[in-house]
Amino acid sequence: MARVLIIEDNAANMTLATFLLQSAGHSVLTASDAETGLTLTRAEQPDMVLMDIQLPGMDGLEATALLKSDAATRSIPVVALTALAMKGDEERIRAAGCDGYIAKPLAYRDFLATIATHLVKATT
Amino acid sequence: MTDPTSQLADVAPRILIVDDERRNAELLKLMLTPEGYVLLTATSGEDALALLADQQPDLILLDVMMPGMDGYQVATKIKQHPSTHNIPVIMLTALDDRNARMLGLNAGAEDFLTKPVDRAELCVRVRNLLRLKSYGDKLRVAHAALAVALTEASEARLMAEHANNAKTQFLRAMSHELRTPLNAISGYTEILEMGIRGVVNPAQVKDLGRIKRASAYLLRLINDVLTIARLEGARPLHLISIAVNPVLSEVEGLCILQAKANGLELKVAECQHEIFATADAERFQQILLNLVTNAIKFTPKDGSIIVTADDDSGFVRVRVKDTGVGVRPLDVERVFEPFVQVDRHLTSDTQQGVGLGLSISRELARAMSGDLTLESVEGIGSTFTLTLPIASDISAAPPTEVAALQMEQPARRRAGIAS
């Protein structure tokens, strides 16, 4: 199973995503802000990053752009997990370099299916 | 608004006579007095320009040969000054002095008269030039009024844009802030329901169901508000030819249990012959579902809801008739306005919507070149009529994408955990 880094500032949602990923057999790393998330990504090389977009300080869009511009982290899929679900949000988020997009509130089956799809894509 | 040119009417035109010879000036005054003009005089060019500093005559009769400034110089000054350049000038020249006439016209004078002045000619030329001047004045006043109106309109538009931006910002923040806790609420509910945290007893299952319904309602509410504010992602309408009867029976199947639970009879009378509508299949069903569930909500026990379909002059008409509470005549159009619910007290809390369903349904119907209307008698019942363009047969209407409408039922794409 895969190692997934969750970058999320809301504790309840962090615990929820962690639980869902662990229940599907993945191991989970967590960061509650973008800077910590970037450091962890470089050091730990997870199989995937789940990125909240609205974060304190540096936001998820900027963090994604940094990951995608760095050769050491470029190939790690970044999936946005965000409550930004209005017109244009998904396009904006994908334009910033996110490989996938999941809107909150998440449906756990869709959530795990999306994660699985991107993990498969990344390994093939 | 009053006519901006009306202030110009009914005021006697004012004519300035500039001549150094008092006798000439008096003669001109005699000739013009019967015409009803207000006559002013100046005995030199300098006098005339001084007078023009605070007077605005409608026409100037200007002698050429004067001591000091001559008529050409005065005419040039008048035509150069922005406050006087619109005043028509008639030069008074010696008979057959072509050179003088050319100099006068070149200085900017509109016309000339030769001395001795002929009264009839003087009056006609003066009248003509005054008429032209009044047209010009009216045009300038109208132009100024237009400029003011344009400025006001652009200011109003700017204010509206600011207000609209503030609204968008607010809704954006609201959407994000509400979705964040909703994610945790519905996510943990699902975890509990799955029994992962331990065995859930039947009473707890019921409670969890209530939490799920409430969060689903909250999500729908957020999405409906964004839809109405046109802030949701657009899904273009996919217009195809749709057989109407199957849609009716599908809606019947979806609503029959709910109707029975409320003690209502739901009857769907399909059209005798097969009819086809040009519509987006999903939207068509969404509108009908909204109409039937509304009818169920607003019809007291033992009442009935009848759904019928027919075709008439190029349109398919689907009617949803109930024996419900109806609405007052003045509320017939109001029910289609966003956030309006006419009879809240009749619905239980769990059934209550936000009053966006009919508003969205009508917009969708109109986007598909149809309409949604209501006829109602208070206390007797309501009949909603959905009209959609008829499609003659299946092959007649190839699928068409209509991107004009920026609407969608957003819950479908990112269905919440509770839905």
C-alpha cells in the first residue's frame, strides 16, 4: 500500500482523512501547514500528497507549484482536497499543478477511488 | 424627466446690434421691433465685447466699418471665444463689396447684409439664423443631459459591480467555511454508521440517519444558494429528443411512496399517444420531481396529485395538479422568486426547503426554450404547467449543447457523503 502525506490545517478533517486512508491500508504522514508539508515531501518522498488549498501562511496552490517546479518532487501526484467548490475553483486548482481535485464534503468511496486512480497513474 | 430643451422655448430672442452710427442702429431697431425681439446695442467693437462678457444674445448684427476695432476683428474675437462662438453673426457691409463679404465670412460670420438694409431681407435672415441657433442650443442641451445621464449610469453600474463583488466574496467565504465542518460531520457520521467504532444499535442508526439528512440538506442549501447566485460551475444543457411518458412514470416511481406516506393519491395519466420533447433529460426530470415533491409538501392528507401530459401548438405541456392549499393571486408570480416560500407553516421542519426549487425550475425550463407557470385558487389547489418545445420524432432533434445557461445541480458531481 502507499504512503500518503496529508497537508490540512483543520484537525477534524485531518483525522477523518487519516482514518479513511488507514482503513484502506495506506500509511499516512501529516502536516498542518504548507511549509512543513514541503519539508516532509522532500525528505520522505511520499507516493502522494493530499493538499488542502486554504492554509495558514503559504496556501496549497503555491505549495503545489513549488512541488511541481522541483525535480525531486515533481513526479509525486498532488490531489487537492478542498472546500473551494465554486465556479472556476477546480480549473484554478488544476492550473496550479494539482493532478486531482476532490471537493469537500467528501464521499468516502469517491475519495478512496480517486486516491487509488492517482496512485495507479503514478506507478505506471 | 422634463424635456431639457423646454427651457429654451417661449423666451424672446435677444439681438445685439453693433454700429457706431446711432442712426443706423436706430433704423435696425425700428425694423426688428415688430418681430418681438429684445434688442441690445453697442456703439463700438470694444463695447460689444465688453457687453458679451456678461450677456448672451442669440444673434449679433455687426457693422464692418467702425473706428477702433473693425467688424472683422470683433467677429474673429467672438468666434474664438468659447462662450460666444455659438452666437450667429450677420455682418453689415457696403453694397457689392465682395472683398468685405469674403473677409467677414472668413472671420467666421454666418451671413452678411448689404447697406442700405432691406427690411424684409433682414427679417428673413435673422429669423433663419435664430432658428438654426435654437436647433444648435437644443442639441447642446440634449448633449449635456445625455452626458450627465451617461455619467450617472456608469456610476450606478460601478456601484452595482462593487455590490456584486462583495456578494460574490461573501458567498465564496460562506461556501468554504460551511463545507469545511460539513466534511467532518458527514464523514464521521458515515464512519459511525459503518460500525467501525463499534456496534450501532437501531436507535443510534436512526439518529445517524437524521444527522445525514440534515447535513445533506445543508449541502443542498449551500449549492442552491450558489446556483441561484450563478456561482456554480456550469454544465451545458444537453438537448435531445425525449419521450415524455417514460419520464412521467419514472417520477411517479420516485414519489409514490412519499405520497402514500402523506396519505395522498398520486396519479400519473400518460399521454394517449407517444410525444417527444426537446429537452435535457436530467433537467426535465429534475423539474418534474421538484413539482411533484412540492405538491406532496403542500397538499393536506387525503388529497390528490394528478400529473398529465399533452401536446399543443408546438409545445409539450406537463401539468401537475394538486388539491393543496393553493396560493393567493398576488403570490402566483412570487413563488418563482428566489427564497420565497408562501406557506411555510404547512410544512414540517424536515420537509422545509429554502424556496429555491421553483425559481431554479423556471430558469431551467426557460433555458430549454420552455416555461413554467402556475394557476392556483387558494384553498382549492394549484396547477403547475411545464411547457417544453415539441420534438417531432427521435431522429428529428440531434443532440445540441446549449452553453448559455450557467446552472447546474452541483450535488451530483461531488455528491456529499450523506447523499
